[in-house]
Amino acid sequence: MDIVHFRLSLTAEQMRSYYEGVARQVVVRAHDGRRIQFPAQWLRRFVTLDGVHGRFEMRFGEDRKLIDFHRVGD
């Protein structure tokens, strides 16, 4: 299993571009330096009036498919 940690800080205005379909992918730099790209729709459950902010963790299986994606802190 592969685990990726990253910090994300997107304002409500930035999230609007994802909701409107202007941007479909989010690209982040993981703590270990890897560049991670994933569908913006994965962030929907974390959106607040201020946008999306916090530390996140993604877990991938041996086949590189996403197993779990959750917030681990502020």
C-alpha cells in the first residue's frame, strides 16, 4: 500500500472553478515531493464556506487505485 500526505489550501473562489467545470483536476505536491493529480470531485465532501483547507492523506492499493482519501488535520 502506498500512502501520500499533502497540505491543501483552496479558497472558496478557487473551488468555484472546479464546481463550474472550468478545472477538473487538482494538482498538489506531496510532502515527499511527488506531484499528485486527482479529480476535483474528490474534494466535495471537504468544502466549507472558506474553501478547502487542511492536511490530507490518500491511500492507494497495489494496483495504484485509490482506497481512502481523508483529512488528517488542519
